[in-house]
Amino acid sequence: MDIAYTTSGTCAYRIDVKVEDGILADVRFYGGCNGNLKGITELVKGMRADEAAERLRGIRCGGRPTSCPDQLARAIDRLSERQRGHDG
């Protein structure tokens, strides 16, 4: 299942997430700190989506109440909600 998630409160303005059988298959950030976001992308690929979301949720950037990793967790949560909606 895929989602194109529009972020809020970060330099990255969109995250595309693809999950296959509960595993993060692909993550792409648009905007933001290119090197850091490429690093996050490579670290989470192949990880269970729920575990990645748990680890990234609540990370802040400077004085902001969110961050690109936190927004990725929110995108994964939204995708999980959509998946549950299709299953039930």
C-alpha cells in the first residue's frame, strides 16, 4: 500500500511511503535536508513499518514540535489507518 503524505511544520513538503506486508519498501522525501533524509530513508527501508513509526514518533527539530522523522511516523500511521479501513 502507498501514500503520498503532505507534511506540516517541516522543510520537507511531501513524503511518499510504500509498505508491502508490513515492511517499508520505499520512502521518498521531497524538500528538506537532502543528505539527512537520504540517510533516514536507507535506515528504515526493510524495517517493519510499525517499528519505524514507534522509533521516529515525537522527534523534534530545533524548537519545532515536529520533524521530518516525526512526519514519516505520521505518514506511516495514516497508511496503517487506511489499511485497517480496507480490512474491516
